[in-house]
Amino acid sequence: MVGSIPFGLLVGWLRNIDLRHRGSGNIGTVNAYRVLGILPAIGIFLLDFSKGFLPTFLSAPMVTPEILALVGLSTVVGHDYSIFLGFRGGKGIATTAGVVAALDWRIIAAAVAIWLVCILLSRIPSISSLAASFSLIPFFLLWQPSNTMLAIILFGLALIAHQSNLERLARGEERGFNTELPTPRRRQHDPPR
């Protein structure tokens, strides 16, 4: 249930903007960055990250490793297929990062390093997110082999969520990050400056 809370949509509503109808139509961090600006995007990332981190971290002392993996997985599935949005949602990258951070700081640190290298080289968030998601598999094999199946499933979810991005990449139409920070767009009723 926690995973289904659409923080991106709620933060957008605070600015009278429905992210589902702006930019790429996604409620996640990257579209929020493009439409709302950097500060709301950081807020959305942290909220989505916490959806994965807090349930996993707080459950750890009370459940078996297998149940803990299911707790983390359920938050990502809830985010990707939110019951509040007709089983649609975000791409699950921030929530996945929260789950992984709660399970093993070494794995999330290594995956973030992969993401940073890819974003610096490609400037394309979808490539960076998929590379980091894929990197979870060898990192779990190295540090938490019992959770390797979780890593495989998380990567599979990321692939499914990024299907439209992969199609745009194949056509050479996928958008990258701009070199300049975006400015929030004016609302319809705002007077021009």
C-alpha cells in the first residue's frame, strides 16, 4: 500500500500541475525535474526513495530474509502499478534504490556509481537507470547472493517500466538531461513577466 502513494502526482498538485499531462507524462523524478524544476524533483526522489527504504529497513529485524525481499519488492510493484492511479505509476528507480539501500549500503553505493558514470557519459537518464538496475545483479551476487533473484526481478521491472524509453532509444528520439537547470513553467493564469 505504501508503495502506491503517488508522491510525484501529489507534489505536482501543490504547484497546480498534473505531471501525468505534462512532459513525458511520468510522475517520477526525471519528468518532475523537467516540468517543475530541481527542488521539487529532489523532493519527489526522496519521498519515492523513502517508500522503498523505510518499510524494508523497519521490517528487517522482524522478518526472515525471504519475507524482507518480498516487502521491498512489494513497494516497487506498488509504485510501478499504483492502486491509486489505475495500476499505472512511475518507473520505480528511486523506490528500488530505497529498497537496495535498506538491504546493503555497499550495493546501493556501487549502483549509484554506475548511474553517475553513465549519466556523465550519455546524459540520458533512462540508460543510466537501466545500467544501474542491471548492475544490481552482479553486486547482489557478490555481497548478498541469497537476494540475487530479487535483483533479477527488480531489473525486470525496470525494463518493463522503461519500455517506451527503449523504443525511443531505438528510434534515436530519447531525451537527455539539458545542460541548464529547467525553470518551472508558468501556470495558465500566471501573467507573463
